[in-house]
Amino acid sequence: MNPVASITATGSWFPDPVITNAELCAVLNEWVRAENERNAEAIAAGDVEPLRESSPEFIEKASGITQRHVWTREGILDPERMYPVIPERPDDEMSIQCEMALNAARPALEAAGRSGEEVDMIVLAGSNLQRMYPAVSMELQQALGASGFAMDMTVGCSSATFPVQLAVDTIAAGHATCALLVNPELMCPQIEYRDRDSHFIFGDGASAMVIEPVGRAQGEDTWDVLGTKLWSQFSSNIRNNRGFVNRSAPDQANARDKLFTQQGRRVFKDIVPLVPQFVSTHLDELGLKTEDLDRLWLHQANINMDQLIAKRLLGRPPTEEEMPTVLHKYANTASAGSILAFHDHRDGLDVGSMGIICSFGAGYSIGNVVIRRRS
């Protein structure tokens, strides 16, 4: 293996407001009780199923999540509203996702010893984009004073790893020398906070990663990219149908499917066997074995899913050190999750240590990046 590119730095950023499981359950349960009272006669007649309340214990057991950062608490904890209050910004003001990306990019570039002017490739990727055009990445490019080109990408939660392959290939072709990849995940507007099964899943946050040609690193923490592998296959089991065509069917413009929806049990059943098989195949192609891996930075979707994936991959339950998680404090930050796990949990590994950054999600899609510590 002769790597051509290295991860030379990462960065992260989160909005200050935090919502705990207890706070989410309190507002959900208040709404549930009001709805059940409103439908009391139909429930008594057996025509309507009563809605169920939730608890912090249920959420933590089901997901591993205890809290989440959000852009704003306003509106989310109001049982008469239950979605955030986020005023629209004028066109001459920086968009929210650009602001999030910039806040994560700045510490990443500083750690890499680079300025915004040295960046010549930007990929801004996420589960959803605030707008379609002009590209949010180009807005970030302007804010940083970067050159070259910028593009937006969305591959659901695999928007973490798909841009890595693009950056490595672009560097190998000689078309870029300093790639900045950002995942600004603004999730709170995408959540149906009245849905007991999904209201707790997501949190807001942003990750950033700098990728450069091997040997060009100026920072003290460099990881060579040994290989990347991507896969996708169409499925509607994770879906969000919001888009510009919605206004053409106004009676359905705010229907439930215009926010995040998933068939959770189907997703779990499908993804758990797919991911370890995919990763094992990738390792075989690189002449590596699972025993060569010192750490697994997996998509931060669900603690039970990740533990099963790691167990199938390793042939035994993973230790907390082998498979670190950030779910408990950040929740599922969609595409930012695996990068945030890498950002927070790569200390203590010696030069030559190897690991994988693996993301998976809507599509279905899977992306795997095998890395080795250079310095």
C-alpha cells in the first residue's frame, strides 16, 4: 500500500444549547396526554390506539443517548409547537450551515497549520442541505478566502466518508493540494418531536477534516489513508420527502413524510449484517485483517447497532477503547458522527496504529476509510 493522501487535522463545533432526555420526554408526554384526552371517546371505543408516553431510561437503553446539542431550544420544548424557532436569514447574511461549517473548519485548519487561502478544494456534505443553490460550500469558500473549487454533497449519513474518497482521488490526480471536508448537520428542524420512536435520535453539530498529499503535513497528528470503499443500494427505509416540488401538492406539503422517517426495525435488520461484511471485504482487498485494527470509529447511529456490528466484525464484543462512542453527549449527528468520534477518540494510539472510519445510512449507503497513524 502506497498512500497518496493523509488526514492532517480535524475540527468540531456544537451550538451551546443542550436538551436532555428528561426534557424531551416531559414535553412529549404532556402532548401525548393531551392527545389521548382529546381522543378519549375513540380510544374507549377501540377505534384509535392510545399514544404511549416515553422515559429517559427507555431512550438511553434504546440508543445510548442522554442529551443532544441543538441550534435553539426555543419552540422544541413548547407542547403547543414542538419544532424549533429559527428565523430565516436575509441573503446577505451567512447561512446557518455555512456558519456551522466555518466554526468547525477554523480549528481544523489551525491544527493542520494551514490558512483558508491554502484550501483549494471544499466538499460540504450532509444528510440535508439548507438550500440547493448557490452551493453552501461556495459560501464557505468565500468566507475562508479559499481558492480552487467547492461543491455540496448529500449521501445521508454516509456523507462522512464519500467525500473522503473524492478528496483522495482528486489529490491523487493532482487537481488539489489541500482539501477541506465539512459536515454541518442542522438536524433539529428535520425531526418530528411528536414521534416517540424518533424524537430523541438526532443532535446538531459540525465536523471538519483536512486532507493533503502524503508528506505535506505540518501538524503533529497525521493519518495516512490506506484505502477507501463506497457502496450504495436504493431503499426507502430511511427517507425525507421534503423538496421544492412539495408546494405543487399543498395538501401534503407538511405531511409526516416531509421530515425524517425510518422503518427502524428493518434498518437494523438490514444494516447490521451488511456493514461488517462490507468492511471485511475491504480489508481483504487491502491485505489486512480485523486483527490489524486498533480502533473502530463507526457512524454514531445507535449504540446497540454499533456494538453488534463491531461484534460481528471482530468476532467478540468490542471494548470501549476499541469502539469509542460520542452518542451519549452528542446524540446522532448524522454524517458528522463518525468524524466526531475520530476527532474525540484518537489519542493514545501509537505511530503505525490502524483503524477505520465507517459511515452508513440512508440510501442504503456505506463508506469505509482505512487509516494508519503516521505521526
